Amino acid sequence: MKLQNHGVLLLILVLFTGFILFAGCTGEQSEAAQKGKIIGIEPGAGIMQKTEDAIRNYGLDYTLVSSSSAGMASELTKAVNSGKWVVVTGWSPHWKFARFDLKYLDDPKGIFGGEENICALTRTGFEEDNPGAYDILTRFNWSPEEMASVMLATEEGKKPEVAAEEYLTAHPEQLSSWIGSVSGDGSLITLGYVLWDSEIASTNVLKLVFEKAGYKVKMVAVDAGPLYQAVSTGDVDCTISAWLPITHSTYMEKYGDDLVNAGTILTGAKIGLVVPDYVTISSIEELNSVKDKFQ
């Protein structure tokens, strides 16, 4: 009888412990579910770091969800098509602004900075080794609208290299101005880029410009941090994926002494938190008051 009672007590103790653990887990899950969500891109991207800064500085009760450029765009598309509220890490130029009615949330604390430039960076010694290619880099410049047209063509189903070729075919004078009098010697240029839609578009265009000028080109896609490191060590010759002065400031502080800025390829770029135009708030400061809508 005593053994039987002991067994019953042990069973009750196990059940009670299980209940406590389950309740604790449920509470943690419930607390996590109550946080709003910001849909991000690749971990380590400059805009992800700035969004983490924004979460801290504004005291946002939000979780930053890592994804990819394509994943973020997919979540945005699904939300807009169903009329749901969504907030994403955004930048322009980007095809999403041509496809949807979107807006940046005001950033009164200036976490995301103001207007950005997209710049060309090279390894030390690239100008001396490839003066013609370097000259092309210094002349390669286009507008946000021109870049967005290539991005949109790619998003609509064309391969990036096809969209780039069609752009150059439609803009022969621009192509001629970029190449100038350069006649390449067939040497190989390693061109690094990050997998943002904007950089995929611009890098594919520049690749063709180099090739039409007489160079061979190898494109290398890496995350932003490793890209800066690769250019600084000479493993990559150049990139036109540098967003400055804010987005990639951390990488410039770390690797800038071993990089050469060959000039600005685009002005008027921007990063920040983006929502559909039908979302009724206008500032990052208001996010906490409507976090239940961003679940």
C-alpha cells in the first residue's frame, strides 16, 4: 500500500513539473507572439544593423526577422495583395516602389541617415594595374530611375544579364560615354557585389560595359562584410555595391584604409523602414502603438 501511494505521489510530481514547464514555455511563446515583426533581409547587412539600432533607440517592442532580399519582397507582396499591415527593411532605388504604393516611416532620430550615395570601391593598386577599367568606373554613373528600370525588368521575369543587355541596347550614347576611348587588353576583372536587387542590376550592367570595352569579367556575390574585406585584401578587384555614408559605415571604418573610392555611381539612394501607403502611421515612433497589426 505504501509503495502504491509512493507511486501516485511520484506521478503527481511529474505531472505538476510538466505543467509548470509547459506553462513557462507557453508564456514565453505568448510574449514573443505579442511582439511586432519587422521583415528584414540577410543577417549582417548594413540596413539590418541600422534596424537593430532603431529598435534599441526607439524602444520598439518588435522582433527583426532575418530573411533575404527576395524573401522580404515576397512577404511584402503577399501582405499588400491581401491588404495586411507589414513593415519591412527597405531601400531605394528598388522595383517595389514602382509596383506598390509605399512610404518610408519618418525617422526623427536619424538612425537611418539621410540621402545615400552608391559608390565604386577598388583594391589598392587597381588603377595602376587596369587604368582603362578604372577610368570606366569613374565614369559609370546613372539615375535611380535608370537603375530601377533594369530591376523591374528582372523582377518581371527577365534574367539579369538580359535586362542589362536590353538597357545598354536602348542607351547607346550612355554606353559610349562610359567606355570612352578605353580599349581593354582582355585581362580579367573580378567584380564583387551583394545580392540586393539594385546591386544585381547595376553589376550586370557594368559587367557588360567592361566586356564591351575589351575585358573579361568574373562576378562574385558575397555578403556586404566579406565583400569589403575581399576588396581590401585584393581578392576582389572592385565593387559598385558600396552604400555610403551610413549603410556601410561599419565596414568602411574597418576596411576603409585599404580601399580606394573611385567615385559615386548613383545619388539619391535611401534606406529605412517601409510600409504600404494604406498603413495609417507615418513615423517609427508610432510603431509600438500599433504593434498588434504587425504580427
